[in-house]
Amino acid sequence: MSCSLFFYARLTYAQQTSDSAYRKPLKTVLADIEHKFGVQIRYNEKLVANRYVPYADWRYRPTLEATLDNILSPLDLKVKKDKGMYKLSEYEYYRWSVSDGWAELDRIAAQYHNVQEWEQRKAVLKPCLMEALQLSPLPTAPASRPIITPERKYDGYTVSNIAIEILPGVYINGSLYKPSRIKGKIPVILNPDGHWQQQRYRPDCQYRCAALARMGAIAFSYDLFAWGESQLQFEEADHRKSLAMTIQALGSIRILDYLLSLKYADTTRVGITGGSGAGSHTVLMSAVDDRITVSAPVVAISSYFYGGCPCESGMPIHACGNRTDNVEIAAMSAPHPQLLVSDGGDWTDKTPEHDYPYLQKIYGYYGKAADVSNVHLPKEGHDFGINKRNAVYDFMAKYLALNRAAADESKITIEKTPAMYVFGEKGEQLPATAIHGFAQLEEVWKAATNKTK
């Protein structure tokens, strides 16, 4: 054996001792697992680069699953079986196994057995949610008036774009849909937008809000923080920072403040509906804002999914009350009517089996089990398609006394995106006082919260 080969052999042997913690490159370990267990593991090279497994050989177990768990868990990695292969990904704190999610909901539910005990639980959760969001107390609202574009008139409804200053220099942007003719007091429906592409400009979002307006409601469609037109002020990456959750909640509160100040707004008939991340937001707002009287989260709520974006789970709301989950937070809407729309293609696939019966039980404490409903679409996926919209139209018509027959989407005009901008196609009308960037937002937020304290 040459000197160089002898030296390499000694070095390799030396590396595999307790002095080096039996350390091996993760990529090498994964290749060995593929060989030993006859499987394929797919991964992005960035996930394995410069990552090592201490005591690698000691972590093997007789089964593939136990071996992978032993090796990957300490590295905050996981695998998911997909079409005969295993896919490596980062550990997702917000995604649990179905059995773990159900067991956790059962643990939570064991704390109350009647309406009195449940109300005591709510009395603990609600102030904690607001504190976790850093919204207790609320910062002072700017004195500025909303910026409103001229109305655009269509068949049975009108649209205007609105920007509301929710903190000094920070705007939340949306489109306000109203019936062409307003007589007396009419309902208000918030429509936060989810994480789909094209934001509130999407056809399905326009269909929904215009249809609700044709049915006789004020429907406000608006962007989440650092999403849509908000990106004139912030980077898309800012949406994935924990403060996004707080700014979004504050935005909805400010929007509701404005809408309920309108002379034709019925403050006793207030709804909210949103899909995906906006569905999580729908549930949160219904739990913390008593002005909301009906809610319809779409393809969102599950006991084994806590929201995959920091705008849904970035603030420690789930630590409240010795831990809670999104289904219990949804239950906080009781006894106000609530619709859950679920499907077979995402984390709502088992809603009818466990989560929905839990909600029926909570509503039953008030004698209102019939006021929580679930429309499950097992052959559909994660979207806000026509069947999901129809379920929302039926629900809102029933509980807000709207004209269901007027929800005729064939009479709705899909606008081009630039028509829906508040501040112009290039942001040229953005106020000079508007802030830019997350660093400035943090300064404004700190000043606003210090002032209220």
C-alpha cells in the first residue's frame, strides 16, 4: 500500500471514533440508507450541503422509518413518501401527523364539558391571543381618511379601490364592492386574500366579491401584508416574518372600523370569508373581534395543520391556554354561524371525521349545533373554485339575509389588474409619507406600541 493510501485509510478509520462523534456527511448517510433499504430519497442539494450526522452508524434501526427518524430529526429534517419515493424536506413545525393532531385536539377538548366551562376557556384564550399578537392594547389609529378611487359601475354592483392607513405611513389596500342600489342598512363581508398567485386580482376573487355585492352586501377584498399592492412598500420576503401576522390582524380591525362607520352598514350583520392562509386569518379574526357575526374559512382549518406561513403561525398564539390549535380557535366563534369548506386534496381532507364533530359539540353547548356546517368536496383540491364559492354564497345568503339568486357569475365583469390599483400602475400615487421596507416598519411599530403603553 502506498503511503498516501495508507494515510487515507488511517484517516478514514480515525474519523469513525467517538473522538469525531462517528460523524459522516448527510449525503453519504442518505446514499447508504437507499442501498440498505432499497429506496430512493429525493432532495435539493442545498438541504444536504455541509450537513453532518453525528454518531451516524449508531442511529440505524431495523426499520426504514425508525432509521430515518433517528437520523433526520436532530437535523430538523423529515421525509415524506411520494409516489414510491421519499422526499427530504425541512422540519415543518406547523404540519403534524393526523393522529397527533387529533390526539392534541382531544387533549384540549378534555378541559371543558359544558357551556360554562367552555366560556371560562374562551375568557382565557381571547386576551391571550391579542397579547400574543402584540395588539393589547391596540396602537392609536392614524387620523387620515381612506384614499378612495372613483367608482366603476357594472351589472348590479360597483367597485372602487381603497387604501387605509393603519399605522403612520403603512397602508392596507383593497377593492370595495357594493350593490348598485343600496336601501337601508346592508351587511358587511370582509374578504382577505390568501396565498394564491395574482392576489386579489384573481378572477375567482373578483367573482366572489362581485357576487356578494350583487346579493346585497358590502364586500371588501384586500391584500395580506407584503402581498399584492402592499409590495409597493415591502418586499415579498417580509410576508414571511412573524410581524406580518400582527400587521394583518391590525389591518382587518382598521378595515372593519371604516366599513362599520358607513351610514348604510348594518353592524349586526358582519361576515368574513377567506381561503388558505386567509382562511386561517378568517378564523383568528372571528375569535378576537366580536363585531364579526358569521364566518366561512375555506380550505384552511385542520387540527393537524397550524398554517404553513409565519403570517398564520409566526406569533405565539398557539401557546395560549397551555396550547391551543386552529380548530379550537375556530370554536371561539360559537355560537355565531360558521361554515367550514374542506376538500380531499390538502390538510382539510379529514375535516368531517374528527374536527367538524368537535365543532358541532361546542356549538351544541349553546343549542346551536345546526349553525356550524361543513361542505366537504373530496374530489377537489386547494383552491377557491366555483363549488366552494357556491357554498359560501348559500351560507351568507342564509345567515345575512341576502338574495342568493343574484349571485350570477355570468353577469360579472373580470377587471384587468391595473384597474384595481389604488396607487396607480407604477405606484406613482403612493403618498410621500409612506414608509418603505421592513426596517422602517419595525421603527414605526415600536413607536406606536410604546406610545400606547
